Amino acid sequence: MTAKLPSDFLWGYATASYQIEGSPDVQGRSPSIWDTFSHTPGKIKDGSNGDVATDSYRRWGEDIALLKLSGANSYRFSISWSRIIPQGGRGDLINADAIEHYGVFIETLRKNGIKPVVTLYHWDLPQALHDRYGGWLNKEEIVQDYVNYARTCFRYFGDSVKDWITHNEPWCISVLGYATGAFAPGHKGDTEHWIVAHNLLLAHAYAVKAYRDEFQASQGGQIGITLDCSWQMPYDDSPENVAAAQRSIAFKLGRFADPIYKGHYPKIVKDMIGDRLPEFTEEEISVVKGSSDFFGLNTYTTQLAMEGGDNEIQGNVKNTFTKPDGTQLGKECTSSHLDEHVAKLTTILAQRMCLGYRHILPVSARVTENGFPVKGENTLEVDKAINDTARVDYFEGYTDALLRAVNEDGVPVKGYFAWSILDNFEWADGYDTRFGVTYVDFATQRRTTKSSYDFLKKVWKRRRHSGGAL
């Protein structure tokens, strides 16, 4: 199909600092909670850590060359808080070496025609703040320290960076870090994660306020947040399963999006959680509401939702990939599934979520992450791993669905970032799971592009040379 995308459409790749940078103690960087967590025995599936990752703090020139050759016009990456302010807090020293490093990196991206899209926080809280006062559990301290860190980044990089993301996936930060214990800092329980999620929303909102009050007029950028959600498709047409799918979205996405775009938590969440769900003051909610210039969405797959679950975090919804007729919803591949309907359905998530809030705020959407881990890829020799036809099929389905959403359904999507340009340290999975369109030999750091890299390169090349058409 011949289709047009907006002239200001951003396309490229996304990464996170702890997953790629390595160099954990170079040029004054201090430990983050992910350094501590990954070095704790039993926390990472393969016993590894991010000490080297893809060595991108040193090999960033190779990464930019890959991005440029791919045809990407933008690159979403995160800055390491514990590099910028090693001890993390207000009054702590700013690291001049880190400022210089990221400044040179950003300018090199721009000289190569690649727009920097900066995530301020992608899960790597300075360990010093966690030790000092409990990190994200302490509202009075962490909000001020996060805003101070954000303001530092705006001050030093804002003349060159026009696209800011405050937090990546606050659901993962709060639930996996403070409820299940699967991610740093590894806490388990049924109350802390509600507090952390609340404080993340406040830190996001007050950082946005600082940007808008002090920097936006002169720097001319945009700022928002990235949330995550898999499309929840009712298991069948029964009223209870339709309601279950809606409730699942409220617990995964709505409890972050609704305060930002509507000014309150979803009623179903408040009713189920009761007084364990913190309340906003009138001043706080006035800052939270409207605190995103765009709707950032990370989405990877679709799930079937049915009534009858007992997991409060999921809204007491049971999820499955098995259809009523016993067939599977797509091809199982680690944690992602894909069939002919899934790509379209997941893009509908961006459509419905974005359009669902447009009557309140004129927001556009950005798919800030979308990617696929090919099952068993880690065990393959490089010559076989780079022939990643399953990942090509995945990206073909999603990019086509995105085009149709924009052109046929009028969804105001303004960006698409594939995860990821490189195989990297995949959090609690270590190096066992690969999402990259570039194969990384972690022993030598040699990079070899895969078939999926070539596929997206062709897609973006057509976009670059056809005045917006694909």
C-alpha cells in the first residue's frame, strides 16, 4: 500500500543506559540499584550483570554508525542519573565528565541527521539515594531530587534535545521492583508498589512543570512519559470477559494515564485497592493533570483476558494466549506472541488509548518501544541468528498495522521506535534473551546486522526518499 506519514514522524530505535553502556565505574559514575541487584546471586537468569553490556559508553561511535546506516531519523536513549550526579541528590556534585560525554554524543547524533530523544529515567536509580532515604518510597525527598536531576539535564542538553521522556514504564518500575521482586531493588509486597507508582507520577509531573516553567519557551522542546501495556482482547464476547479486559487495561495503563490525562485514578482501581492507594492533594493533581505533551506507549503483544484471576496487580484478571477453540494466539517466542490479528490489535491499543484522551487533551501518540525476541536465538551460531525471519515477520506486521492506523483510521501517531538496535543486557534475563536487529558477540563485542535490520532499513529508506510515503 502507498501511504503517507506526517512529515515530522520520528522513526528509529530505542535503548536504555544500563542495558548497553557498561563502564560502571568510568569517569565518576557511581552504582545504581541495577548494579547492586545484578550482582546479587540468583537475581539474573544467567548469573550475568551489566558491567560490560554492549560496551556502548566506549563504542558509541559504532552505534551511531549503525543508526545512520539504518536510515533512522531519531534515536531514543536514556541518560544514566548516576553518571550525571553520582550521589544523586540536591547539593551533590554534578559530574563534568558525564556532561561532556553525553553532550558530544548528542551533537554527533545531530550531525548525522539523527534526532536525540532522551529518556531521563530508565530504571537505574542511584544506589546512594536508595540507601540514603529509601529512594522511590520517600515522596518528600525523591521528587525533589528527581526534579533537580531533570533540571540539570534540561540546562546542559536542552538546546540540542527537543524530545524528552521522563520515565520509562512506571508499571515495571513499581510492580517488578517493589511487588514481585523480579527487578531492582527486589522488594516484595502488596503495598509499596502503589506508593512508588504514586511518587513516580509526582516526580514526572513536577519535572514537566520545571521544564515548562523554566526551559520550554526558550528551548522549544516537548516532554512526556512512556507507559506500557499489552492489548487486552476479551477471551470471548461474554460480558464478564469484556469487563475483565477493560479492568486489566485500567490496572496496567489507566492507573498512570488517567491521572495524567483525566486528573484522577480509575474508579475500579480505587474501589479494589482502597486506602493502600495514595491520594493526590489538590495542588499535586493540578500539576499531574495535563503533564504530557504526547502519549508514549511501549507495546509488544496481545493477551486474551478472562474473569476469574486472583492477582490483584492484574486487577484479578486471568490472562492466556489459548483461544476458546484451543488454538494459540500466535507463535510463542519467549514472552511475545504474533499472528495475523495481533499486530493490528496492538496498534488499536495506541489508537484507542490516544483517541480516548484526545477529547481531554490534544495529544498525539508515539510507539516508543516495539520488538520481538526470537525463540532460541541465543543458542544459534551467528550465521543462523542473523537470519531472523520471525523478527522480520513481526516488524512487517506491526509497521503495516501502524501505517493503516495512521492512514485509514486517522490515529495521530507521530513516532515508532523499534526495540532494539543491538542485542543487549535484557534485565533479569541477562544475555539469554535477544531483541536486537544487530547481533552482538558479547565476548568480542563484534556487531553483525541481522535480516530485520535490513528490512527496517528498506522501510525507512522508502520513507526518507518518498516525501513521507511508504
